[in-house]
Amino acid sequence: MHQQNDQRATVLVVDDDICCSELLCGVLREMGVHTISAQSGAEAYELICQGECRIVISDWQMPEMTGIELCEKVRRRQLGDYVYFMLLTSLHGRTNLVRGLQAGADDFITKPFDPYELHVRLRVAERIVSLENRGLIVFSLAKLAESRDPETGAHLERMREYSRVLAQYLATQPKYEHIIDADFIRAIYLTSPLHDIGKVGIPDNILLKPGRLTSEEFEIMKQHTTIGCNTLDAAYAACPSAEYLRLARDIANSHHEKYDGSGYPNGLKGTEIPLCGRIVALADVYDALTTKRVYKDAFSHEAAKKIIIEGLGSHFDPDVVDAFLHKEDRFIQIKNCLDGEDPLPVNAIPVPMSVSPPVAMAGLST
Ligand SMILES: [Fe+2]
Ligand SMILES: [Fe+2]
């Protein structure tokens, strides 16, 4: 079990009136929110730049630097995380609202504040902040993976589309309608490009080897699944509310498992393999098959389809193959639409040119 961390963002309360500030901080603390406070815009700005908070509730009217001016100053920053800015005001009317929005405020709280409304608005703020974190984490990890993986960015782009199509189709089937929801579909689209993130931990002489891997080398190559899993699991443990990291971890760990238990790293069988891994396995292999590699031409859709059907029940989950067969037109469309040039300067995948397609598949998309 993962340790449950305090996931709530720290809120900075900015008010020159110490009584108002203490009142608001008190209410926030009762909601379980960690607060810090500043009595001037300058003090607040310093705390923001130090990364002490991601949510600010600032009084509008303060001497020297007003709430609006503070907000504008925060928005002019080039670096740093996005700060969700709420203006606290007793001023009413559209003009002030527009002024606040123009300055970059995200929301307004009118004084005297209603604790329930404050609570709800704070939840919105926390959601926005966590969304930004999510995009950022996944983007940085995907870029890292891309820099070490000889497969191209276009591969990642296509396989996330294929994964989404498969998940969307399965969601319409009675067996999966209570398992796959919109969040699952979004999350698989978001995190499937991280499937090979663990390749960052594979030595260059193996990852970039321009030839067939020896069996010892292949054993090391296989570790990209557990390296990826451990990395993402550590991220998930640090942020257990980020469910998408659990999905990313499971994909990294299970995308080379095979339905009959002959895959790696754990030899999981059938539904022991997380559903996301079963989906990504097909998406990944289809793209590897239909893409030109230095050792082979791209297989046609029909040839790839034949290989996938041959792998039904052995390599692939029959339900996922069924989804593929129902959505093959979408696969062709995606492939045609996102078919970038795939330079692949090195042969990271240990398959000789002469092998027949079913054997070739065994080595594809390590
Ligand atoms: Fe891949
Ligand atoms: Fe892989």
C-alpha cells in the first residue's frame, strides 16, 4: 500500500488587514487546507516566487501593491508553476470583474465570504492546479522517453490514438461498460506514450545496438518494463491522488505481457494482465508492424491484421483483437493521417530482415 500524502495545495492568503487574514486562514484550516499568509503584495510575491504556494487568495484593495497589481505581476513571470489567483473583494459590478479577469485572475470571492462557497471554489482551484501538474509531468516524461527511444515521436502519437480507439470500442461492449469510462479513455491516451519510458535506463550499447541482441542483452532490454514501472510507481506513491500515474505504471509494466502467459516481465496470463496493458500491447505491435524499420519494410494493414489474428488468445486478448477488427478502418485512417517519415537511424529491435512476419513480431517493439 502506498503512503497517503497530504495532496492539498498550500493556499497563500494576502491581506493587509490582519484580522481578515486570520479569519480566512482559520476557515481554510478548518477545511484541512494548509495556509500561509502575507500582509503585502511584495511579501506575497516573494513567497510565490519561492514556490511556496500554487493558490493565492488576495485582497483586492491593499496599500502599495493592490491585489490586481500583484496578480498582473504574477502573470508576467516567465518561470515557475501556474498560480491560481483568486481575488477577494467587496467591490461589485461588471467593471471590476472585467478588470480582475484582464489582470489574469482566475476567480473572485466576495466579502463577507460564505465558507461553503469558498470550499467549492477552492476545489475548482485545486483541480486546475492538479491538471496543470498532470500535463506537465506526462509531457516531461514523454519527452525524456523520446530522447532515448529510437522509435519516433510519430510512433507514440499513433499508438496513443490506436489505444484510444480500442478503449473507446471496448467501452461500448457490455462486458466493459462498467470498467472503461471516459476517464480511463483519456488516461490511456495521455499515458500510453510512456510505455517505454524505462528505456532511459537501458545502456546505449544495447538500446542502440545496430544488430540482433544476444539473449543476455535481450534480458537486459526486457528490464525497460520494470524500470519504467518502478519510476512511475515512485511518482504514484508520491502523488496517490494521481490515478493516471497508476495507469501509466501498469502500462509500462505490462505492455509486453502475452495473453497466454509467455510474455515478460512477470509472465502474467489473461486478465491478470491489466486491461490497459492488453490494449497498449496490440496498439504498439500494430504500429511496429506497419512502420518501416531499417531491417524491414512496413507491412501492409492486411499483413499486420493477419499477424494480429494469429496472435489472438496467445499474444493478444481476444476482446482487444475483436475491438481492432471492428475498428480497423479507424486504424487505417490514423495510420494514413499520422504517417510521418520514420527515420529510425539504428536498429534497436533485434529482428533480422529475413524472418517471417509472425516471428518478426516477437521481436518488435521491445
Ligand atoms: Fe512502442
Ligand atoms: Fe516496450
